[in-house]
Amino acid sequence: MGLLTDPRAGTGKIIKLLLKWEKPLCFVLYIGGVVWLMLLALPAFNDNTYFSENALLPGLVTKESNLEQTSKQYYYELSHEMKRYPDNMPYAWLSAKFSQLHLDVFVHNFSLIYPFQEQKFVGQNVYGIVRAPRASSTEAIVVSVPYRPINSIYLDTAPSVALLLAFAKFCRKQKYWAKDIIFLVTEHEQLGMQAWLDAYHGSTSGQEGILLAGDLSGRAGSIQAAINLEFHAMKITSIDVKVEGLNGQLPNLDLFNLAQNMIAKEGIQQSFQRRFDVNYRDKFKSWWYHFNTLMSMVATQATGVPTGNHGLFHRFGIEAITLEGFKKSGKETGTNFYQVGRIVESIVRSLNNLLERFHQSYFFYLLPSTDRYISIGLYMRPLVLMIASLFIKAFSIWQRLQTSNNSNETKKNKQSLSNKVDKFDIGSIASEVLWAHIFGVLIMASPRIFTLIGSQMLNLRTEDSLYISFALITILTIFGRFYLKRSIKYENILLVFVIALIELATALMCIAMHNFSLALVTAVVYVPIVFLITPHHESASRFRCCQYIVWIMLHPFISSAIVVMGYTYLNFPTDPIPSLFLRSYRANKQALVFSIVDSMIYGNWFYNVATAVMLPMWMLFWNVMHSSIATSLR
């Protein structure tokens, strides 16, 4: 009986069985993972939401607020101020209103040095603090609103500012607060919120010297939770609860359940991903509806872009959500700010009851509806099946490299087998893998150089410089292999293939620990195509041509462009084809710039993963498909 570590030992029955059924087994694992994932939308495969943190005491307090009239008054005054300052935030008016309520009022100044053109943008945040009468300012809750001027391209948030002021007036009169309450109005959307959080915690989330957060004149306690308000009208018909944060982070599930429970108690329609809970008698329709809701969350989370200002709190260990209210349309019955104010009061008072940070419930979950969830213990298994198929394929190829094809195990064959590993050109293989990753890291760090060259030499705009540069990089990575052909041993090609498979599987597992949705989308798209990849001389010419086309479409930059094009079509389905292509071209340029800027300012990983992780692996598989065979020991 040979040792397990002895390559000369005969392969066991399990290994022989694995080598024989490798392709069917990998196929079954992948299909099983996809089917299992789809079944998670069924009620039998997920669970009802519930409260794990008993200290919240949701809905057990007597609600005392009536913010309707006060909100209306503030709204009319704010509307007048907004007309006076159509492009800016009325800092003086907001500070005066907070001061009239006897809050501790502070103004936070911040600036942004645009990384590509050295332009400087400035902004201000205004915030007031209600000090806890029953504690010593050791903990705090944030209620925030992103201010949007009249000329903003986004939906109006003036009603939210009015509600925040009305709620601040209510809170100032109460004596039961055990935590400080910070009422924050931010400028420039997520930029102002990121600057305020960086200044509050004395940190820098993005690259140094880009977002200059400045200092805060006043602070409260350690922030336990945050509620971001985005109500677009004084009368609303539904409230959507947003949870997706930066890099796919999510708040504690108890906070989401708390918001949904309080909204339901006030009789307002609740939604998630702008989709309401619909009960179909037909089980297939019910499953399909909930599956679409689930996939909407996956698609949103995979980008790593926060769906609201709440998404920037999560990296600091602060649980936060956004409540977005939509105005009534047509004959729908609207809900005034009496009920909405009671919702905010209920949530904040429940948070006031917390004795410690959220920790009881899940931080990793998927949501097929507002009242059901899928825990990490359930949704990780389908992904693990897909990833396991990659490991099995890599192991099978490695075993074939270690096993002699000759039926007669002569002494000569055994000696050849024992030395086969020594015949790998380790230096060539290591350099190929290393240079692929060095290339990816250089591309990740190159946007400033590209914009500098484009603006100074060719007088191009930032988005044009970046788009042209990355288009040239895409062409270089695709067609460069045709002109830089080199002969390589068959065994070396397969070893590169094994390394690429293991790296892809490991990368998917690592990404899944931080952003499951991004890993899932990548696995669903890449894994079946990787199974079809074979070295150059093992595939027929027609099949090889199809391989090339499909793999080119999976190039990180090309696949991103295809996704943007599809999104453009979904938003403008009636436009003619030339108009759609023009819109897609512009959207692709903007998406590229936004992804790079997000990585610099906020620390979004999407661009970094695409360039430093996925691009090198794509190149390794591309090299396997194109390498010319010098000699073969088969």
C-alpha cells in the first residue's frame, strides 16, 4: 500500500471514479446549485422574519407624536427658502431652525479634490443634537436627510427635511431619551454623508487627499443606529425600506424587521425593492414573483453601490436603513405625516431601548419579501456546490498529470511518473501567473495616468480618456495573444489551467464572505464556460471559435458594457436601436468613471475586483485557450 503523499502510489477507487465521472459530476453540481438557488424563493426553503433582540420592545410604547401640522409649516417655509437658493442648501435657515428648538447646532465644512482634474468642490452639513437627559452622552442615534435643491436631478426631499425638523421639536420636549439624537442634513448626497462620518470617527475611508472631511465642532456618543429619510411628498402611498450598503454590506436583520413592523402597524403599504407583497393562489406565480424580488436584491447588492446614505454607516459598525416614501398617483389614497411621524417615533424609541449594539440577528441574509428571509446557512450552499465543481475539475486535471497513460507499469514508466513534476517549467508558469496579476494591479492604479495623458496630449475629457484607454486595454488583452504566440509544453498549459481554476474558486469564496451577490453572479456566469475551456489542440475549430466568442464576451470590461446596455434597454425599451446604442455608449462612459471615482472616494471594491482579480484570471484562461503546444508527453 503506497503512501498518500507518494505520487508513485496507484490511485484509489474514489479517485478513479472521480476521473471517470468528472464532467457529469461537475455539470450536476453546477445545475444543482442553480436549481437550489431558485428554490430558495419558495416558502418551504426560507423562514418568517422575527425579532431576536428582545430589548427593542417594538410597538409596545404609547405613541405621542402628531407631526402633521408642524411638518406642513416647516415645509412651506423651506419651499420659500429653496426658491431663493435653487442651487444650494439654505444653511442659515436650517441652523436657525435648529437653534430655535434649543438644540446644540453645528455646521460641518468639507471639500472634495476631484482626482482627475484637480478641481475643488466644497459643501456643508448642518446638524443638531438633542442631548440625552437620562444618560451621559455615551451613545447616539442618527436621523438624517439628504438635502436636494430645486435644480437637483433626484427626487425632492424637502418633505423629509420638514419631518426631521418637526420630529426634532417633538424629541426636544421628551425626557425619556437614554441616547443622544443627532439630526443631520447633508449636502451633495452620499458625499456629504461620507465626509461627516469620516470626520465623526476621525478616519479616511477612501484614498488620502481626495475627500477632505475636516473637523467637527461637536460630537455626541457612539452611534448605535441610523435612520435615513427620503420622503418625496407630504402625502405618500407606500414606504420602501432600503438595506443594501457599500460593498454589499447589510444592516442587522432586526432593524429591517423593526421598520417593516412599524410601517405595517400604521396601515401604510410596505415594500422592498419597490415590490409589494402579493399573494397568488397559483404557487408558480407566487414563486416567480418572490424569485424576482430576490434577484432584484442580488443585482442591487452585487454592484456594491449603496442604495441610500444609510449604506455608508455599515463600515463603521452602525446599523442603518433608508425609509423612502413615494407620493400618491392617480386615485390612490395618500397617507399624511401623522402616520409617517408615528413610524419614525416608534423606530427611534425602540432603538432608544437598546442596551447594547445589534448582535442577536443576522448580518448576512437575502430577502424574497418583506416578511421572509434566507439566512447565510441556506444561501451559501448553492454557491458552494458551484465552487466545488471548479475544485473537482482542477483536481481531476492534476491527477491526470500525475497518472501514466501506459497500461504496463514498467520500472521505466514508474521512474518517468515520479519525475513528471520535475518536468514542469516552474519558472515559465510562475512568470505567466505573476505577470498577469501585475498587469491587473497596474491597470487598477492607472486611471490618473490615463486622464493625464488624455487631457494634456489629446485634449480629451475625463470620461473620454478613460473610456478610450480601457477600450485599448481590452483590445490588447484579447488580440495580444495572437501576436505573442509562444510554444509551451502541454503539461505546463494544464498546470496553468489548474492554477487558474483553483484561483477562481478561492476568489469566489473570498468575495462571497463580503459580497455574496457579486460572487453568485460571477459564479453563475463564469463557471459553466470555464468547464468548456480546453487547450488549443484539444478542441475542434468550430467549437474553438465559439469558445473564443463566448470568452471574449466574459471579459470584465466587455461584460460590464453588456450589462449597462441591457439596463439601458430596460429603461428605454421604446427607443430605436441607434438611440439605444448612443445611450448605452454614454452610460458606459459614465459608469466607468463612477466606478473608479467610487473606489477612490468611498472605497467601493467593484472596480478593484474587476481589474486586480477578474482580469488576471480571465487572461490566464485566455492563455490556456491560445497556447501553442511544443511537446507533449501524453
